[in-house]
Amino acid sequence: MLTTERLILRKARKTDVTDLLTLVNSDYVQKYNVMLPYTRDILIEELDRFSITQGFCIVEKASRKAIGVIHIDPDRIRYGVNSALISYWLGEKYAGKGYMSEALHAALTHCFNFYQYDIITARVFAENEKSHKLIKKLGFKQEGYLKTAVKDFKGVIHDDVMYSLFKEDFENTL
């Protein structure tokens, strides 16, 4: 479990399903994530799987509500390198308040210090301006642009922008 000024980052629990179900199925979250809408049972299964990965449920301290998720998965772009892929989403009601920046900073610190990753990568749909701004603020640098990269479940095809953050660059921003 990690804590910040306003947030708790911890493993997801079954009790988070009620908070997360509405958020994850919203048009706001679905727009920039390739996830099928969840039923309650499928989300419970996903949270069970998620509880054994390196991801975090983002909980607002004041309300004790789950407000988003950070996934940390194997980096499938680099091979034989100590790197991970980070992805994230936050409910619309909580966007624009600095929560995700606060949560990601804590998660990145944990990834570099506890898991000893050398590189964290992120992929952002080209049209997702808020996410581009966010990860650049955290020190990520653009490494590539992949046209026609991801087809979402509504049939929309997105370009993907590839970012990386090297441990030594992150340490220099602290």
C-alpha cells in the first residue's frame, strides 16, 4: 500500500466493485482505453486477477472511494530489458484535480525503487491530450508514434504514441 497527501494506492478489493463499475463503464474512461464494458461478475474476476499483479486501485482518502486504477504490466515492446508498461484511468468526476499525477508519481517511485525497473513505458492514444500532458509532466519522453495501432471495441482505430521514462531521468525530477 502506498499513500500520498490525498490518496491511497492499494490492491483492489471486491468492495471496490461498486465504485469502479460505474467509472470503468463510463464513456469518459472507455474513450481512451481498450476495454469492453464490464459486468459486475467480470469486474470481480478482473479484480481477482489484478490483485496478484503489480497494479494499484486509487482510493480517495477523504471519501474512501475507489476512483481509478493504475496497471503495471510487462513491457512487450522491449525485450530482455528490465522494463514495465504503465497504464491508468480515473473517473471523470476526479479528473483535472491532480489526482492522477499524484498517484502516478507514487506508483513510479515504487516501480523504480521497489521493483527496480530501469525503464517504465506508457502508450497514449494520439488524441488523448490530457494524458500526453500528464506523462510529459512526470518526465516521460516520446520515443515513437505508431499509426493505426489499436482498434477499440467500438471499431475506432487509434494511433499510439510511445513514451518512456528512464530511472535516472525520474530520479533527477524528484
